[in-house]
Amino acid sequence: MSTLARRDRTLYRRFLGVWCLLLVVLLPATWWLHHESRPFTDDYLYDWLLSWHAEPASPDILLVNIDERSLARLGRWPWSRSTHARLLDRLRAGGARAVAFDVLFLEPSQDPEEDRAFAAAIERHGGVFLPLTTHSSIAGVPGGVTLPIEPLRLAATGLGHIDVQVDRDGVVRNIELEKQLESVRLPQLMLRLHEWLEAQGVVSSEATANASTPPWRERDSSRVRIPYRGHAGHYASVPYASVLAGEVPASLLEGRIVLVGMTALGMGDRYAVSLLGQGVMPGVEIQAQLLDALRDRTFILEVDRKLGAWMACLPALALLLALLIGRFRYLARWGAAIGFATLLGVGGAMTLGWWWPPTVSLLGLVVVVVLFSWRSQAEALSWFQHELKSLSYSPDVLPDHYDIERDQWGGRLQQKLLALDHALQRLKDARCFITDAMNSLPVAVFITSETGDVLLSNRLAQELRATEFSRPLANIETLLAAMLNRAEGTTTRPGGWNEHLGDLHGQICIDSRQHCFRIEVSALRTSAGQVGGVWLLGFVDLTVEVRAEEQRSQMLRFLSHDLKSPQTSALALIDLQRNPRTSLPPTLFHERLEQRIRTALLLTDDFIQITRLESFQFEFRFVLLEDVLLEVLDQALPLARTRGIHLESHMKDDSGGPVMGERSYLSRAIYNLVENAIKYSEQGDRVDVSIYQCEQSVMLEVSDEGLGIEREALPYIFESYRRSHTDEVASGYGLGLALVKTVLERHGGGVNCESQQGKGSRFWITLPRCEDIDVEDEEDMVTGAERDRID
């Protein structure tokens, strides 16, 4: 059992302790914070949700704006009360249903007649509403109400306050529908207008559908939130001066509810209505927004603070219960899901006319997630520290290059991070070591599952796979079948390959390159001694050993016959010479005996030369191949004359064939080629020896008109201890051409052959050309004849 599994119970108990702590501390803290504070983010979220609440303005509300154009035409503010009287007469003549002023008339005019004229116009209209103002008590001075002047107050249909509540961020979101000053009830101006319209039977379709008592009347507070239907300029409006001049048609005024207010810059009240940068809105348009909400009953009420505080505890409580039921799994998912559900609930409540600030509840979710995440990371860090300490005590086969001096700075966390970095580096080094060790194995190794799927392979195994298949190997069975079928006397076994692993151990197989392998099979066992369902298959390359064994067998067979043959022949000749009836003349006897002894010595010498070539360190010097050839021709000429062969040379390289090499071995190799050509030719045939100049090499060619070599033997004539059937007619041995090939390869050159049986053979060798000759080398150059004289 792992260390983490053993600590599971302890870890679960610790998490339960954190859960209980949050239940006892976090929920009361959430309740108190929601009841006592209002985070800035709540206002921003409210404004963002309200920005999606776009609705058309009521078509029967018309704003008459005291704007810059009207001020330019009628003069500077304030205007005379008679001007307002003429406006009311125009509106009455146009059929305006009601008129509400967002302009205070708290002081009498200098001319009382103007006030009486304005009051008379108000009475004639019969539906005019005027604002009053209130002021709170400050520094012991009692608050009070300031009403319009008496003539106007008595003539007006209704009075109401137009105060708005500016939040701490300077945004108008709330308004008091009723203010209570001592025992006096002061309704909002739009509320008085709305109540009068209801009494007149002028209501909207939404108000008709929701004819019950407004929710705000059932609450202790009459404060509501204004559900803005759009930005500034959302309502239809006309300039004050245009109405006064009769420029507005009566059809536009008939049946309208007219709100008169100041919109000129710097003259009237303007308020920010959102944190989303939607600009400011004149006070008269805010009154229009409120009137629409009252008529449609779509204003927004804030959930009671105590009830909202209890609701704020629900998300955190739901997350805690979900963690307890789910055994503290999926913390982030649960937190995100509950947080998203909380925001959806807030948005849904907004559509129903209720606002509940969610920031504190979301903050509670964050605290739960962060605290449990912190505890999880702390436990994980503690577990890492314990495991790192255990790992540091384990033996390390690799040298440790960790800089201990780095531990001398940083706090506890830094120390743990450094220890973790050290451990990870050790694991990486161990992994690289295992990978490099596998790739450095001299054996192709496949690690497979019990079904034969290849899990891991080293470099030699991948090279072995590439000889059989171009694509990556998925299952070892295909490779085994191909290589075993190629081996002599082996067929594919039926059924699953793993059923015959015992038979495969020690089996010989062959790849497409004709390389021979021995299969080694072993089951992978765990440290507890159990078989883990994994197999190791090794392919031991026996190609060199098999070929060496074949070559050794051929050599023994060859030498047992050819080395023994001249000695047996010599003994037989001696036995014949002892018998007077079969004895030969002494001269002929000695000649034949010498021939057989020299044949045995020549074979022994070739064998020794090939053996020496495998380890001999050549001392290359500048050599003219033409000189070497002349020397060889001098040696071969007596043999050619004895057999009646015409020996001719052709020097087609003006520079003499300069090469770097070991002169004695080059001479021996060329002599073997010339000698073979003479031996396999018949009397009267011609042997040509030529030297050619090539671009970067020198070529020497030996051609004859002799017996030729059969096609089947051509690929093997340069192998040791091999000889074609044609050799049976000659006294040569299968070491000469092998010596030629070895010498040429040691000199960086090569030898090739083409032949037709009965028409002769053509051998040619190539050696790297040497152009640059030092003066000392030129002085050291001597011809073959001069060497003979020196020797």
C-alpha cells in the first residue's frame, strides 16, 4: 500500500475539521457581511444586468424640454410665470391629459399678477402637478418641507417631491415613493400623478393585468429601484419654445402626459444612472422612467436585508454539503457550478422585479474553494516532503550533481521546491539512464504485453524491425512469424504467440538481411516476485559467430584436403622412387618432388599472409603502380612462357599510376591476379594487363581468354576458402583472391570481376589516386628493378 493511501484516513479527518470550521465561522461571517455592507461589485453587476433590460418608452409620455434652443428664443432663465401660463394654455388646447413640472416654484414673482395668471392657467387645465422640496435636519436644525407658493399650490391638482437618492458612487438607482416627515406623508410627484391617472381610468395594459396591491406598499420602506428602459433621449421630447410658439401640432399633444423640465447644460439637474459609462440623464427623464415603472408595475424591489443575508449563506452551505457528500472531490467543479447557478438566480430574480446582491455569497464560495485548495496543496506538499525524504535515503546508482549550496537561501517553501527539483532531476536522470542503457545493449530487446503488444524497444530492436517492416511495429507476433519462417525447418505456430514462449526460448531465426539471431525470452517479475504480465524478448545476433563457424568449417575441410594433397603426393612419389621398376630419373624425380613441396609452402604462405592482414598495420608510402606492375610481370613471365601464354601490358596512365600504399602487399595482390589469369588460360591464349587513369583513382585491369567462371560462383570468388568448379582443372587454391580483396580494402580501394564461362574473365582493381608528391618522396622513389638490385 502506498504512503498516500495509508494517510487517507488522517487526511479525511483533517478535511472534516476544516469543513466544521467553515460551517461555524464562514456562515455567520457571510450573514453579517451581507447585512452590514454593500460591495462595489454589487452595483456594477446590477448595472450590467439592467443594461439588458431595454424596453420601449410609453408612447403617451412627452417631455417638454427647457433646452438651449428655448433659452435662446425666450431669453435667460428664469422666465415669467405668464410664460408658463401660456404654455399650459397651449397644452390644454392641444388636448394634453396631464402636465407635471420638474421645476420648483417656491418664491413669488415680483408681479403678483403673473402668479395669479399662472394659477388660473393651472386651474383651467385641471391636471397639473407641481413639485415640492424637502430638507433633512442638520446640526440640530429641524427638517421640513418647502411647498410651492400659495396660489399655485391651491390651483395644482397634486403635489409631490422630486428628490432622488444618489448612491455612494454618484449613480441614481433608488427613489423614495413616499417620504414621512413627522406625521406628514409626502408622496413622490410621479406617484401622485400615477394615482390621479388611475382615478381617471387611464392605466396601462400591464397595470390592468397586475391590479393587485403594489409590493412596495406591503413593505416597511417605500424605496424602489428604477428599471431604466434606455439611455438619455429614450423618450419623445419637444422644445419648450416650439410648444409655446404653436409649432407642435395638436395631434402630437392630444392625450399625452407631459413632463416639463430643464435639460439645458448647466441649468438643471443631471445624474449618472449607470457605472457602464452610459452618460448622464436629466432629472425630468428620470421622472418619466419612474412614471413608466409605476404604470406598468415593473419597478425593482431589493430583497429585505435579513432575508438576503440568510440567502447569502445558501451558496456556501450548498458547496460545503456537496463536498461532504462527494468526499471532498471535484472542488473546483462544484464551486464553479454553484457560483454560476447563483448568478443565474440573480438574473432570474431581476426579471421578476427583485434584486439580491450576490457578491458576499460569491465571496463565501471563493473562501471555501481557496481554503480547501490551500489545505489540499499543503497536504500534497507535506506528502511530497515525506516522499522526497524517503527518496533521498534510497541508494542512487548515478552520480549526484546537485549543488548543495543552493539550500543556503530562501524560506521553507523555497527549500521544498529545491528538494522537489532535485528529486525530479534524479528521476529524469534515472529515466535517461535506463533509456540509454537499453539503447546501449548489444542485443535487440522488445518489451511486450502478454498479448504481444510492443510496449518498449531499444535502438537495435527498432533497426531489426526496420529490416522487416517500414511502419512501426504494433505486435511482436508478425515479426516473429516472418523471422521464424525464414529459418530452416521452422514454421509459424498456430494460436496465440504467448502460448509457445517456452518453445521460442533459444530458437534460431533469420531476418531479411540473412542475419542470424537467437531468441531469449524472460518474464518480467516485480520486486515482490510476481509476474506482471510483461515479457522481455531478446534477439542475440549470432551472425558473426555463425559465419565464423562456417568459415572455420570450410577452412578445415579445405586445408584437410588441399594441404594434405601435395604432401600425400610427395610421399607417393617417394614410394614409387624406391621401387626400381617405377622409379623416375633422378632429375625428373627431384623436379616433381620440388613442385609438390613448393605447392604446400605456397598454400601455407597464403594462409599466413591472410592471417597477418587482419591485424597488420600498413605503413603507406608513395608508390607508382606502373613500377609494381613491371615487377609483377618479371615474376610471372617464366610461368607464362612455360604454359605458352602471351603476356602483354598496356600503360595508359602517363603519370605511372601514383598511389599511396604498402608496395609488397600491392605486388602480391597484383601477382595473384596475373597468376590466376595464366593458370586458367590455355596454350596460345593471351593475358592483357593495363593501367588506366581515372578522375580520382587508378585502375589496373587483368583480362584473359581462358576458361571463365560460372555465373553462380561469381558472388563468392573473393571469399576465403572458396573456389569455383573451374579450379579443379588448375592447381590454384581458394586463398589468392581473398588476399587480393583484403589488400585492396585495406588500401581504400576495391576489386571487381566479370566473366563468361568459356570466354575468359576480366578483373580490375581501383586505388585512390595520389597527385601531390613531396621532394623527399621523389628522392625515395625507386623502381622495382632497383629494389631487386639493392636486395
